[in-house]
Amino acid sequence: MPVRFEINEGMLRVLQSFDFPTVYLDHWAIRRFSSSEEEGRRFVRALKSSGGALVVAHTNFAEITGPTDARHARETARLFEAVLPNVYFAMFDVQQAINQEKQLRDIKIRLKAPPDMELLVAVGRDRTDDFQPFTLANIIEAIAKNRERLGAIWHESNQALADRINELRRDPEMVGQVKNFAAHPAHVPTLAVMQGLLRPAFLDETFSIDRNDAGDIHHATLSIVYCDFVLLDGKWEAMHERMKRRFTELGLTIRTAAVFSARRQGVIRFLEALEASASPASIKDGYPDNRQ
């Protein structure tokens, strides 16, 4: 079970494990599953039947600050409550992921996403009773109440990142380096995938990077590297496809998630793939991933 309490040496501890298949949902996908009773029920049933985990990161909570309708936060909370305890709290920080991947290790063993221990502990402390040991409703409610202040911080951070990327895109020397770059480090997949995903932004002058795209970079990169099935915006699905073609041309073998979007009935295909997934094994210290 991904999130659970255990008694160890007389102390109650909250733990989590990274259980396959791991799933990540962009905010629009969370909204879709939380507002559609039929699709939401189908998603929860498929996830729990597979024994997998929904990967939840700070970006999921940050994006709750967007919609002004309080109903959206309530529906999101209900979806997460239905998924619990099949949740893994991840720290979607690119540098932290790169640091763990650079450690001496057997690259055949698939790493778990860096955990967000502070969020895990906060959820553990917010337990309601013995019959419902975990809840995310209170955290989501608190974020929704402070949406204007938190939203301003989120937007400012994303705009700063977008401005920096666009500044680099205007540098001819940087563009030349990106065009000819082929030394993607397969043993550091987060770095390789981020390089591959952003390559079109440097080679296509008509490509746009706004603050929303900047906010997507962390969760798109890390969900693609660490998860099995992800639902992202169509823009990132297309960039993932271009990246995979580029890696094939370079002879690189880097495992990535199956990426879907709302395009071409992607939500239905995502649900069908999740339903068809084999019973997963659990990663604790590391689990050999022999799937193609």
C-alpha cells in the first residue's frame, strides 16, 4: 500500500512506497476526473485494481490556486479522497532528481521519484480518525482559501523561469549548441529528458514559452522520467514524441512514461492502458524494471 501507518519501536510512523504502475495527472486531467462521475470512478477503480499509485506533487496543489470557483477545490478533494491510500507524495524538483541519478548505482534498477517527506508528514499529522487514517481535504481547503496570495507567488516564480528560458533562446551561441548537442546522459534521465523536451523551443522561433509552460517544465519532465502513465497538455505530448524520435536517431535508450493528452481520445486510451496494466511490484530501495 503506497501510504500507510506502521508501528516501529513503539512509535507510529507514516510511510509510503513507490508502487507500479505510477500515474501522474496534469491539472486539467484532475479536473476532468473530479467533475465526471463516470470517468472519475473508472480511473479510481483502474488505479486501485492495478495496485499502483497516483503521484502527487506540490504542482498539483499550486494549480488549485487557479480556478476561482470553490466547487473545483471540493471536487478535487473528493477525487483524492477516493484515490487514497494509493498516493505517492513526490518532490518534483529537477535538481534533486538529477542529484540522485548521478549517484553511483545500477542503472538497470529503476529509481523512485524523490519523495516529499514534509508533505507526507503533514498528511500523516492531519489524520481524522481510525476509520479514515488519511485525508487531503483539509490541505486543499486551506490552499483554496489562500488562492490569491499563493497564486501570485506561483505566477511570479513561473514568469521568472519563462523569462530566463526566452532570454537563452535569443542567444545565437546557445541555439547553435542546442542544435548540435547529442551527448544526452542516459544515466541521468531527468537531465536528458529535459534537454530533449526543450530542444524544439530553441530551434523553432515561432515556439512560445509562457509562464504556464514554465510551470509545466518540472512536472512534465519528472512525470515522464519516473511515472508509467501520464496525462499532460497536448503540447507536452507532442514534445515527448519529438524527443523520443530524436533519442532513436541518436541510438539512446531511455525509459519514459506513456504520455497521453486530451487529443485523439487520449483520456480513453490512458484509461484503457491503465486498466490493462499488469499487477505491479513495489519499489522500496529499488526494483529491477525489465519492461520494454
